Amino acid sequence: MTNLTSDFKTLRHSRRLMTYSFVAMLVLLLVMPGCGETIDPELVAVRNRFLNVSTETKETPVSEIRASLKSGELKPGTPFKVRVRINAGEFPPFVNGSAKFFVTDATGHDGDESHDPHECPFCRRDVKSMMALVEFHDEAGKTISMDARELFEVKDFELLVIEGTGQFDSEDVLLMTASSMSIVR
């Protein structure tokens, strides 16, 4: 009988120990997820450098920027501001591992921000005139080698206001070098 009582006490003690261990583990699982996460200070510095847009200039449709650059009315290096969506139609808009992505004009017909030129039967005829490749450069003028999705916490179809300068590449794509950006949420 003494053996049975001692076995019972051991069992009761081990159950109590298991219960306390389970509760402690549960508390740690609930508390720990936020503890070890640190944001790269370089990422924060780059993000802070670009995420803001002055309200001094008005937004111009991408098609007007293209036309003005082609006619010489707008000189390369002259800043402008556009309202765009991260959108490349049927292609992925982001360039993996790089701070650049394709955008499509979001001013739409009569200022309709939900308008998608890739789906509109009229705009689709010349959708290239409403698109640009936006790049973010470091101080040396090189494209930043951080993925834009991570850098700015953006995704497909995000509405943005971007300020920068533009020029054309060899394939007649409008390359926009961004100086600042605002995410419209």
C-alpha cells in the first residue's frame, strides 16, 4: 500500500509539473513572436528617404508626361508627379530583388482611380502610353538592390503618388527615377 501511495504522489506531481510546463510554454508562444523581429536599419533609412510626397505640384497623367518628353516640352531631369497603380497587365509588375516596378496611370476617365487601362477597350489599344517603369536609386545613382515589395511594403494594384524625373529607354519604355512616393490607402 505504501508503494501505491508513493506512486500516486509521483503521478500527481508529474501531472502538476506537466500542467505548469504546458502553461509556461503557451505563455512563451504568445509573447515571443514579436520579440526577436528587428527591421534592418538600412531598409528603414531607404524607406524614410522615399516615402513622402510634396503637395506643391499637381499630378499629371503618364500619357501627358510621355508626350511632353517626346516633344521636348518637358526636358529630362525636370520633376513631375503622377498618380499610378502598380500594374503591368498580364505580366508581374515587380522586378525581383530590385527597387523597381511597372506602374499604369490611375487618373482614368474623368479622374476615376478604379479605372484599369489594361481592361478598358479604349485604353488597351495604346496601354503602353499609360505605363512606366519606376526605379529607386541610391546616392551613387544605381538602382537599389532591395525588393520593392519588402522595401515599401507594397503589392500589386496598390495606388501610389510618385514624384520623379523621366526618360525613355531603347525600347521606348518610360523610365521614371523616383525621388519620393506616397502610398494611397
